[in-house]
Amino acid sequence: MGQPIEITRTEYSAAALRGLAGKTDDGAMVRRLLAMALVLEGESREEAASLNGMTRQTLRDWVHRYNAEGVAGLRSRSGPGRPPALSAAQMEELREIVLKGPDPERHIVVRWRCADLCEEVAERWSVRVCEQTMGRWLRRLEMTRLQPRPYHPKKDPKAEEAFSRLVKASLPETAAGKPIEIWFQDEARVGQHGSLEYIWAPIGSRPLAVRDNRHDSAYLFGALCPSRATGAAIIMPAANSEAMNEHLKEIATQVSPGAHAVLVCDGAGWHQRGERLQVPENITLLPLPPYSPELNPMENVWDYLRGNKLSHSVWDTYDAIVRACAEAWRFLLDDPKRISSVAMRSWACVNV
């Protein structure tokens, strides 16, 4: 029997190697570190190898690697594996294909399934893979299944791009020299016939959730100033010009003293300037482009409040609905970081 190979590296003691073994997640490397520690402590090579699930010859090979490379030489190494079925350029082209979507006439379907993408890859590059592999490829391309947000067919992208430039142009002469605040306004119906939100439940189950079939409701008029993380709200039995006037009065009291507010709102009839709508002097209304609700972060606010406060409940009276709306709004205002996160928009600023 040949002489055992001596461990020539001295930067780690046996105790230090045991400490490293306790910090690594590589089980095979743990055994190798412990084997080295036993050798340094004077155990026989036969005993050190046996206690760590390896042969004496295998331990000899790891001693050689440890002497040459140190602790890094004891890490497990995996082979290169099979070469990728698609090149980097082909994977990038696959990503573009997914983002573009299928041609309904050619591909028969209106959205990609993994099975359809497998056929497309086979047709383009003569590479056949299973659906599970296609799913892994899509995740590697940082893609996942998402529900698209609907938009109106008459939506004008150019009008949306120009909207952020309208803020300064919409200001009256009386706002010159004053600090400008950007506010967003909208209203939401809250009532007995509410929505059901997603909840955690066992896979494959169909959880039950209470839902009232009555139709009594109230309207929560809300407005937020993301830069100040503050807001103003009222609760009214109907959505009309009278209710909007009351909301404008409430917003005017919350604008910083000496400042002027640009209030972004949609094109509802009770938001239109005219004899019925009385706009305070410290507020300027800025209507959204038609069919562009995604520009108003209040839509996200309503989703947040419905998901956390205004669903899965039964309200027997109108007063109960009003109390629920008030509690939900206070819940939002008590979380300034949430207001900034949900309502802040990079273009919602103006320098005058």
C-alpha cells in the first residue's frame, strides 16, 4: 500500500474546516471538508474516508485537489451537460415571437400556449421539445402568465403621450409663482352587490365566500396627492355635479396653503366645467384623454381597497356601507408609503 498523500495547505485548521462545513449547502462538499478535518486531527485515512461515505482512493483524489486549489477545489462540479437546443439569438427571437403574439389565421389560436410554441419552434428551427421544456425556456426569458389589462379600441396612444405635457399648459395665470401640487380624483361605487377578490386556498379547491345580492350602495369620492402622501374623500349617495362640488370643496381645504392643485380626473359628466360645477380658485381641473383610465392611479387605489377592505362582507344598511367606506379610506391614509407606491407617477410633476 502506497504512502498517504499529506495535506500541505496550512491556512485552515481542522476546526476551521468544520466551521466551513457548517456554512455550506453543498452536502458532498460538507463530507469532503469533514474528511480533511479528520485527517488533520490524525485519524487514519481508512477511518476518515469511511465516516464520510467515500473510498480511500477517493479521499486521496480530494486531498490532491485540496492541496492544489484549497477549499474551492472541494466544491462539487457539474458537467457542461447537453448543448442548448437554441442559440442565444434564437432564444431572443423566441421572446419576440411570444411578445408579438400569434397570427389567428395562421396559428388558429389567439394566444400562445406552450404546445403552440413547441410547434412554432419545430417549424422554424427543426427543434422538438416538450411543453415542460418550453415553460422552462419562457421563465428563463423572464416571462410569466399574466392577465392583460383591457383597453378601449378608440384609445389614442399619441394623446396619452401628450397628456403629461398638458399639466403646465392648463394652469391659469393666477397660479404663476405658486407651488404646484398634482392630485388625482375618481369615485367608486361601494355596495352590497360587491366583488369577490382572490384568496389563498388549497390547490384544486373551490373556496366559498359570502356575497350579498342586494343593490344598496354609496359612492366614495377620493383624491390623492402622491407627492405629499395625503388625500381627501367624501361619501355620497349618488355621483352627480352636486356631489362633485362637495368633493372639490373638501380637496381645496387639503391643498397646501399658498399652493395651486392640478386635479386630474376622467371625462364623467359631473366632471365637466360649466354652471353646475363650481371649481375652487386653488384648483385647476385636467381631464384625462378619452379611453385612458390607466393614466389615473385612483383605479389602482380602488383595486387595493376592494382587495383589502371592501370585499367579502355583508352590509345590512346604507349607514354600514358608509362606515365601511370611511374605515377603508382611513386605512389608506394611515399608510403614506402605500399611497406613494400606488399613486406616484414619474410624469406627474411640473416646474413653473
